[in-house]
Amino acid sequence: MKILGLVGGVASGKSAVAAALAPRGAVVFNADHFGHEVLREPAVRDELVKRWGRAVLDADGQISRPAVAQRVFADSPQAAADRHFLEQLTHPRIRQRILDEIHRLPDQSVPAVVIDAALLFESGWNEVCQAVAFVEAPLEARRQRARLRGWSDEELSRREAAQLPIEEKRRLADYVIENSGSLADLETQVTNFWQAVVEP
């Protein structure tokens, strides 16, 4: 069983690549999904309320992701400190949840596990991956996808500034998957990646 990592710029199409890998037998773990679960842990909620107050809770008393995002993606030293605090609190828990899930998989019948994580390099996930693919997409295409999420161009820039620079991610990756054409083009790219990395 190969462990593969997916990285790219914000809204580059990592989820589309993951969705194309799944029918080939890959089990996909989205770190953001596990991040949602971790934010619902009472101990995590209590730590965040202790730091930021009850303003970060939603109407149900759970952590409000938009309220947290507003604090950690601003362009200020305080936001950087808050982001560091959040990552130190949540990343080990996310990592443990994903590792637990991987260990439950039947090794013989699962050809690959895919970890889709925006902060893959920053959180050290690349250390457990046999290969990391960088999903390449033009900035304007990424801006259009981000707008569909309700994010402004400025929001995309703020979120991207909180991550490793795109050029650095590309340099550190083992493989590049181009996502600048049609879905059929992307499917071909994913097939080439699978044949090169998993099938051997």
C-alpha cells in the first residue's frame, strides 16, 4: 500500500484529483474533513474559547470555522501567532486520526492511500508519503473556483500567504499534475501519475 500526498495552491483542484484517484482503488483522506472533527472535540473547543472568548462559538455552541478563519488568516503578527497556536493544537490530533484510519485498512487490498492536505509539508505529512503530487492550476482558474466558494480574490491571497509558497510546494513535490485543461485532460494526467507511482 502506497501513501501518496496531494498539494497545490488554494483551489487548484486537489479534490478533483483525489476524486479521480478513488475509482482506481485509492482511499482518500481529506485533512480538512478531519480538521472539522477535531474542532468539535470538547478539549479543543475549550482551548480556543480560552484564547479567543465565546465569540468563536456558533449558535450551537460549536467552534465557528468562519470566526476562526477571520482571526488566523489576517495579515498581522497577531494572526500569525493565532495561526501557530491553532496548528499546534489541531495538527497532532488530525495526524493521529488519519494514522488510525490508515492502520485499520486491509493492506493487501488497498493499493494506495491519498492524503489531501493543504499544509502537507508544513505539518510533516510528506515524511510518511512515498510520493507527493503537486496539482498545478493557473491563478485565474483558482480565483474563479475560490469565488464559487464565496471567497474574494483577497481572501484567496490571505489564505495562500498562510501556506508555504506555491513555488516551494512545487519544488518539494515528486510529481506535477496539470489541471489547466478539461476533465478528460486531468483524467489522463491522473492515469499517468497512477501508472508511474502506484502500479510499479
